[in-house]
Amino acid sequence: MPRIELTKAAVERIKSTRLSRKIVYFDADIRGLMLEYRPTGMGTWYFRAKDECGKMKMIRLGLLAEMDVRRQRYEPMSYRSSWSKAEFWEM
């Protein structure tokens, strides 16, 4: 699972790559932000974190084709503020 800065340019490079299986990319700057990209050319944005009880939450933010990269980089901040005692993690 590669860890890269998920910028607009990086996402364009990912979209131009031919894949044989799905790959999950983790953002190097925003902990918990991830992009799952499949060989069909479809991608899905997710945000992963542990809530205050320690249970893992995986929130689907939207499809790659529907959402702007810049928006995805800032949307997880609202989830962080809603879980005041959350431990944010990445693989």
C-alpha cells in the first residue's frame, strides 16, 4: 500500500496507470485519508480513524470521478473535530 501525497498531479498519474488489481494509496500528509483505485478505472476516497471507544471507522467520502482532490484533502478535518478523543492512524 503506497504512501504518497495525494495531490491532483499524483491522482492523474494514478489514473493513467494500468493495474491488474486494486491498490490502496495512503496520503503522506493527512493521516487516515486513502484512495482505493481499481483496474476498472474507478476510485473511491475513504477516511479511516479510531473513534473514542477505539473502534475503527472507515467513512466513504465519495467516488474519485465525483470529487475534487482538494476537497478530499480538507473534508477529513471535519471528522477529526467530531471525534475529540479519537486516535487517528494509518497502515
